[in-house]
Amino acid sequence: MKYLKVLLLCVPISILGHYLEWNATLMFFLTCASIIPLAGLLGSATEEIAAYTGPKLGGFLNATFGNATELIISFFAIRAGLFEVVKASLAGSVLGNILLVLGCSIFFGGLKHKELKYDSQLGTFTATMLLFAVFGLSLPAVFTLNISEELISSKYENLSTIVSIILLSIYVIGMIYSFKTQKDLYGVEHAEDIDSKWSLPVSIIILALATVFIAIESEILVGNIEPMTKAAGIPEMFVGIILIPIVGNAAEHSTAVIMALKNKMDISIEIAVGSSLQISLFVIPVSVLISLFFTPMSIVFKPIELFLFGASVLIANQIVKSGRTNWMEGLKLVSVYLIAAVGFFIVG
């Protein structure tokens, strides 16, 4: 995290560049570099506040703010009408958490400790909930398979709204269940492994400032997506499903790898799988509901997004249930992610 803080220099530079109307490609990557440390600060501040509020309220804060960066970026993309970018970035977050984050954690942790062991029961419930999320997100696509996107966004608007409300309800009920049974459903128990370094007032101020600057940078980022993709020749799908999720989750990714290097694989799994569950049951439904205030966005994902979504969740289930893993399995996960990234870059 301390190395990522150097990128905070990009925040004032990117804001200056926005007002001076610098090149769209340069501005896109400057804002990406700015969001990475800001997202890390937001996550750290949330962890610090959780340490002062106790496990239950702390768990709620972690579950709520765990993917705040993705939600903020989604808000501005929805307002700009970039629905495919929004859905691609959210599907990409799940893909990145399970294949890239979990893969890198297992790979680097496995290289250091040869074999990594963890409680197979710890993430089983969360992984099962992810399967439910995949099923819930796939059904709208199945029902509207032969219907055009225009009709889905108008005539079948209620379908997306109802499915979103059901998924969000399951998220809330699952959170209540998590608090009452002490099951770490959303990957929040690792807060106790973070060394406290800020007072409560300082943590709240940092949380507020990080949120404000992420909102500013997200608006600049979204405004440069279309001109950047046209100027640089980078497919918009690649930007949505690969680049934006990496930017939003970079700090969290580094935490998962560090925990694996410390032989705390349980925590790495909590971060990767718990974050994926938050995206599936909270961020995606909330994004759909937010779109109702602008132009309604459907909850129907593309077949390739659903395929990768489902395949990565099935892989996560197998790994979580085994109770042990090694660096070779991590390499396989990262390889699958790289194949998908190359495919999206070349095919678009």
C-alpha cells in the first residue's frame, strides 16, 4: 500500500489536465492511476473505522464500503449512458477477484510456502451464495434471449427491477444471517489483521475525502472512455471488463496477495470471494436501481460475460472446498484470466 501512495501525485495532475483539456488517452490513464491509491485509502479508512465500531457495525461498514469505488464509477458511467461498460466492469470485477486476485494469491503464497492450507468450511457458504447469484443474474438473459436490447430496456424494464430487488434482499438477509451466526459471509473478518494506525476522527475524514476525490476522478475517467477507445483503438469491452476492475480493486488485490505470503490463505479467500459476492448481490442490483433515475439499464448480461462469470464461480467453489492448494493452481487461474484478457483485446 505504501508504494501505491506515490500515485496520489496523479490526483492533482489529472484534475489540472482535465481543466486544461489534455489528450483523452493521457487523461484516461492518469485518472486510472489516481483512483488506485484513493481506493486503497478508502478501504484502509473503512478498516480503521471498523476497528473502533466493533465486529457487527464494522462488518456492516466493510460490506457496504468494500466496493464503493466500483459503485461510484458505475454511477457516473450510468449517467453517461455507458451501460455496456458498466455491466462489463461489474462482471470483470467478479472475474478479476476470482481468477486474478485469488490466482495471484495462491501463486505467490504457494511459491513461498509450497502448499497452502485453509479451512474448507470457511468460504463454502459464500461460494454457494455466489452460485445463487450467477443463477439469478443468468435467468433474465435466458428469458430475453430472442429479444432486442431496445425492447429489454423498455418493455421488460420491470424484469430487471424485480430481479435487482430480489438479489438485494438476499444480500441484506445474508448480512443479517452473517452477523447472527458469525459466518464471514462478505469477507470482513480480516479487519482484525490490519494494524490500526489512525484515530477515529482521522479515519472518518480520510474516508470522506477519498470518496469525494474518487467521485471527481470517476467523472473524469468516464468522460474520457469513448474518446480514448477511439483514439487508441482499444476495444470498449476490454476497457470495461479488464482495465476498470483492475483500477478499482488494485489496493484490495495487493492486500490479498500479502496475506497469502503471510500464509493467511483464509483471509485471501475471504477478500476475493467475499468481494465477488458483494459485486453480484449488492453493486449490480444497486446500479440497476440507480439507472431508474436516468435511463433504465437492464440486468441482462452478454453470453460471454455470463459464461466467464459462471465458470470462475465454479472454479472458486472447487478451490474453496478442497482445503489446500499450491502455486500451480494459482498459475492456472491467472492463465485463464490472461487468455480472457487477450480475447477481449483482440476480438473486442
